[in-house]
Amino acid sequence: MEATPQWISSKEAARYLGVNLRTLYRLIDEGAIPAYRFGRVIRLMARDLEGFIEQSRIVPSSAPAEASGRPRLHAAS
């Protein structure tokens, strides 16, 4: 049996991701983050936020930034 999901309010989710509520709602509208409406309240699952964070991870590439169209990542010295 699956464990009970951990529900997070939209305000808590926005704070956790470090974005404002408008950005969170845009991500929900775009389908990037699943959300659930219970009456007038919007809730998110903690595991969905973790999945979004993992999918948003930038992976360094061996190709030059100009050729790949991605930003070049520099290691901290």
C-alpha cells in the first residue's frame, strides 16, 4: 500500500521553490507542475515538486555553449 501523500499549499510550494506565487501558477498552467484543486484550495504533492526540481536540473555539456545554445557553466574556484 502506498504511503499517504504529503500535501503542500501553493504558498508553501512557491517558498520552497524560491519563486513568487504568480510564477508557480504559471508553471501549473503550463503543466510543468501537477496541482490539485479541492474546492477553492490548490494543493501540490511534495513528490511532484521534487520531480520538477530534478527535471529542472542543468546538466553540464562537453559541447561549447555557443554550439549547444545552453549557458556555459563555470566551476567555482
